Amino acid sequence: MTQRAPLSTLSADDLAAYRSARADDYAALQARGLKLDLTRGKPSSEQLDLSDRLLSLPTTTTDRAGTDVRNYGGLEGLLELREIFADLLGVETAQVLCQGNSSLTLMHQVVTDLLLWGAPDVDRPWRDEEVVKFVCPVPGYDRHFSMLADFGIEMVTVPMHEDGPDVDAVAALVADDPSVKGLWIVPTYANPSGSVCSQEVAARLMAMPTAAPDFRVFWDNAYAVHHLTDAEVKSADAFSLAAASGHPDRPIMFASTSKITYAGAGVAVVALSEANKAWFLRHLGMASIGPDKVNHLRHVEFFGDADGVRAHMRKHREIIAPKFAAVDAALTAELEGLDVAEWTRPTGGYFVNLDVLDGTASRVVELAKAAGIALTPAGASFPHGRDPRDRNIRLAPTFPSLGEVETAMAGVATCVALAAAESLSG
């Protein structure tokens, strides 16, 4: 490939010529009449097809102990499924509760319980505080942020690095302010950056002094087994680190099969310390007489064990890894060397994080929309959808076909280049 000069170094005439050429490319893109969607990290139909054997399961109505799963009870969830998730998440079976299909629902329930009743051994519920704050690494998961906004919880941002949140910034925020009650983190293949929280960063998060005695780390391990390469990253051991530092109740872990089996009919789990588990079950027991254990048994029969889940995820990887490669190839072909964009090359998860020239992300999304390519709104990975630099775009390549990803990303690259040329032209 011919070495490109950074766009900002071009003469006025050369920049004008470049902008004109990209405008021609964009006009041709619009003329294609595309209708493509890269907005959400959903499994494709081909991925969902991998789990269609679930529709013929379970083959029995009783669990290993002989209990009829069709009846009431079993608030903690099916033991056999709890064992599988304990293996996958690196925790003890006793810590794991298996529930409905949505881990987001479990997160919402934990926050609600903390607001209404407070944490174990803390007399003051969060609703009695004048203000409640959460530390939110950015870019991050938009639904975490929208949930907090709905509760009226203030969000304080820190940068998300390749090895996890900026732990010095987090420690400074929590040290002296008792209103800082929590931290969101997607520790493995973070949404959208693909970052992996290192054991060292996790250890500091679990050990750092906090002004709030009821500070909690919401450890959303949504992509723990969603590898894109043979190098299968292992998540940091949050619970052991927390216990060793004298804060066993600090982490609350979440996961689900939403991007493993059926996104709309899977199983969600929460893992907790002994004290947090008793507290959570006490309140859950007022809302439920037991989860869908038929679906739990269906998943147990489908997977067999944790190795069955891992083998299943390798089938997912065969489908989606080429799509991530296509994203990188398209951006590289159009933008490498221009110094107008940076993007991640994740080894797992569901997203590619694209940072464009400051002040141009909204314009890129606008151009793409007008060309028939739907992108997540600029700034969606920041609280209240406000990216102070207007540069961040989350790309979600899993749902479209490979051919659609290739077409869409070539178009996105054209939009990034045109928006940058417009901005630099003044």
C-alpha cells in the first residue's frame, strides 16, 4: 500500500482535491440505495441457529435430584446450571444464582434493592442519601448509563484503558466522597473498547479504600467466553481479590447466555458473596417463587457442562470473527496513515471502538445515515449520550451478513474520510 501523508499535513490545494474525491465517493455510495444496520450488538440469525436444538429440549421434567422443574420453588435456580456457570466464571457454585433471561434485569434489581433497603449491615438505604454517584468508565455500555440516569444517579466518568478503568482516577473519586456508591465495569472484552481488566487493576479496585462503606463494583462479565481468537482470555478473579483485601461484599458479578444461545430466551446469572446472596434472596423472595427451571434444564441438557459452552462458543467465533476482520480491513484500506481515526482490533466481545477526528463523530453518523447505513448515535458510549470530544462511535458487526459488513464498513470509512476533510478544510 502506498504510504499516505496525514491529512492535516496536506496543502490547501491537495486537501481540497482530497475532499472533492471523497465527496464523489460519497455520492456514489448514496446512489447505491443501501439499507444496512450496525447499531446494536445482536447475534445474527446464523448464530441463533446454532442453538435450535433447544427447541426440542428438555427431554425430562426432573432435575438430577428428581425434583419436578415444572413446579414452584428453587429460587436459586437449577443446581446443575449453577455449576456450569460457576466453572465458566471462576466462582463457587454456592455464589451463583440462575434466573430469567436478562442480566440487565438483575442489575436493575440489585440497584433497586440498594436504593430501597440499603446494603447488608448498612442501616442507611441509598434513597436516603442527598445524592448517589457511580463511577463510569468511558467509553462504556450505554444501557448501564441509561439505567443510572433513570434512577437519578449521577455519573462520574473515568477513562477506560486497555487494562481496565483508570484505577488512579477511580481511587481518587471514591477515597473521600461517601456519595460515590458504585462502579460499572465490563471486565472482559469491554463494551465497546474490547479492553480486558488486568489482575493488577482488578486487585486495586477491590482493595482501594472507599469513603462509602456500601461501595459496590458491578462486575458485568457479559463477554467472559466470547473469544475471537485462540488466545482465550481469563477474567480477573474479582471475588478472591476482594476477599483477600477484606472487602468480600464489594463485587457483584453478572453474566448471561444472551449472546450464547437465544438472546431473548436465555438464562441470566448473578454471583454474590455470602452476605450479599442472603440479602438479595431475601428481597427476591418477595417478587418470585422461582425462576424458569424448565429453561434452566433445557440449557443443561443442551450444553452438558462448561466445556460444552466453550465448544459452542467456538462455533460462534467461526461466524463472527471474519466480520471483525472485515471491519479492520475496510478501515485500514481507506484510513490508515491519515491520522483521522483510530480503532480497536478486539480479541473478543461484540464491538469495535472507533475514534474519529475530534468534533466529527456526529457528522460521520449523519453522513452514514443519509447513505443508508445506520450507526449507533455518536456519544452513545458516554453518560447521557454526550461525548465531550464528539469523536467516539461504537461499531457492531455481528448482526449483518459478512457481505453486508464489508459493504457497510467501506461506506463508513468513506464517511469518516469525508467528515475529516470537511473539518480540516475549515
